[in-house]
Amino acid sequence: MRALIITNLFPNRVEPGRGVFNQQQFAELAKRCDLTVVAPVPWFPRSGWLRRLSPRWSRFAQVPDAETVGGLPVRHPRYVVIPNAARALYGWLFFLGIRRTVQRLHREAPCDVILATWAYPDVFGAALLARRLRRPLVAKVHGSDIHLFARGPIRRRLIAWALRQADAVVAVSEPLREALVRLGVEPSRIALIPNGVDRERFRSKDRREARAALGLAPEGRRVVFVGNLVPVKGPDVLLEAMRRLPGDVCVSFVGDGTLQEDLARTARAAGLNGRVQFAGRRPHAEIPLWLCAADVVCLPSRSEGCPNALLEALACGRPVVATAVGAIPQLLRSGECGLVVPPQQPEALAEALASSFEEPWSPEQIRRAVMANGWEESAGRLAELLRSACNGAGEGSSRHG
């Protein structure tokens, strides 16, 4: 079986930490089938005065057209993005940007199935291509692409259309599966395949040793946040909760994003400078040290599917305080591995963090909670679903004709 994967959530030379969870799952999937990844990036001129005006977007010009990431062949076609405008056109622009690359790859080595991840624009563009190539389509959704981005009426209709074209749709959590049903996806075409965790890389380690390796102070209580500093991940809620916690509690934000400057200003204005660390985006291989350096890991997200940062924290034997969104309540097992609070409530978050410091957590028991959630199992189930889509291509081809 030869699979063609289409997703914007994949590492590249400029963003090595982007979509690492996809890279890990697809690396395991590659042991079970032949695959090529098409990971489009926004178009930007590779020279000229525009590069000086927009550093955020100009960095995409440095992404090569093709590279190998973790042993996987990856192509990076360009598609036009108009920031904060014409979002209803993104799916069509995405399709036009990747069309030639995908058709060329298909001519050189015909694919048996297309796997697209992220509902819009990725699955939408892939659905148009699957119809052209008359190949089965499997769509994978992650959480925010359905819970948040499908709220707008136009995008909601486009996402619903694209998912109806798919032979199967992968949901990473039960709440996400339920959201897909409400969107109009037939329950029989939804497969629940949770994300996995690298159980070898993410292991429990002595807290003091981890802090020493990172150059952190050995004393004090430390909260660690790992993720993008963007509104949906709720770092602003965690920072507000820090105002309510004792002075010996510090927080390390591991990641970067659009909220970083605002968060830094807020921390300075609140007199929290000495208690708040912005570590920036760190290599994935370093993340286990940050998790093990924590007394508690915090995920104050406004929306989630099956967050890998949570799975990785549990694999490191660390308790998690998180919001009751997506699969988080099920993963934390009613208080066995951490505490859940309502989203966007800094007072409740502060109370839960304070309580977590007093609990006699067992790292061994916490780690056992994710021992069945390896990438091997996740990729194995995905491979079975792709084969099933191929075997049913004759029936499903009516959607692509």
C-alpha cells in the first residue's frame, strides 16, 4: 500500500517542532506502508523588500521545496495565504497550491490512498484532489479544527462538505467524534484512534537531576507549560492564575507564539518577572527534561482533542492540572493522574495547582495510565483503516467521481 499524506502540521527546516506528533505517528506508519508527505507552507517571495516587512511570514521562504524529515520524504509546495482575510478561499488556494505537486507524485508512483490531517484547508483541498485522482480519502481531525474553526458558518459548510467526501474520518477523542456526528458525518465512517506517546523518550527522571540539566534552581515549586503561546492553549489564563499562587511557585513556558510579548508585558506589570520563565521553543528531545523538572504540568487550554503534551507528561510520571476539554478528563482518570478545572477560570486553576502540590502523586501509577498509548498501536490502527479504505475503494469511489 502506498499512502500520500497531506498536512500543514509537519516539521520543516524552519519549524522543526511543528506537528511533531504527526511525524511520530507517520514514522511508525512508514513501517507498515510506503508513504510520502506533502506538507504545504504559505508562499512568500524568496527575495525583495517584503521580507523585511514581515519576518513572521518571510521565514517560510527558507523552507526547501523538498527535504527528508526523520527518514520520511517530504515535499513543501507553496499556497497563497491572505492573512486575516478571505478565509473562505483558503481551501481553494490550498488546493491550487498543492495540485501540481500531488499530481506529479501520483504519476511517478501512483498512490492507493490519500490521508489528510487538519479539517480546513487541508482536508478540503485533499478532497478536491481525491475526486480528481479517484482515490479513497481518509481525513484526520485534531480538535480545534472542529471545535473552534468550524464555528463560522461558511467554513463550517466547507468542512462538512469535505468530511462527507472522505471514506473514513479519524477522531482522536470521543468528544471530537461526537462533534463530527453533530457536523453531519455518518457515525459508521468515524474511527476513534487516539494519539500516542514515545514511551522510550518520555520516562520518569529525578526532578533535581532534570532541573540541574536545564540550569534551573533546585528548590521551589515549579509549574511547566509546554505548547504554543496562542489563545487556544490558554497561557494567559495560567499567567493570571500565577497572581494567586504563593511566591515560591514559578512557571516555565516552553514554547513560543503570538501571545509571548503580551504575556511578558503582563508578567512585568504584575511583578511576576522572577517567577515566570519564557524558555522559548525547545528541541523535542529536550522536552522530557522540562516535564520531569516540573512539580506539576499545566494545560489550561480553551479547546483540545487528545493533547500530546498531556500524554508525554503522564509518561514522565508527572501530574497534570488541565481544563475539562476534549479527551483530557478521560486521560486524567478522575483524579488519578491530575486535576481538571473549567476552562478560562484562573481562580479555579490556581486552586487546583495549589492542591496538586499537596497530593502524594505516584509517578509509577501516573506512567501506567499511558502505557497502552504508544505510537505503535496508534499507527497500527491507522494502517488498518487505510487498508480498509483501499479495499472499499470501489464503493467509496462514487464520492470521488
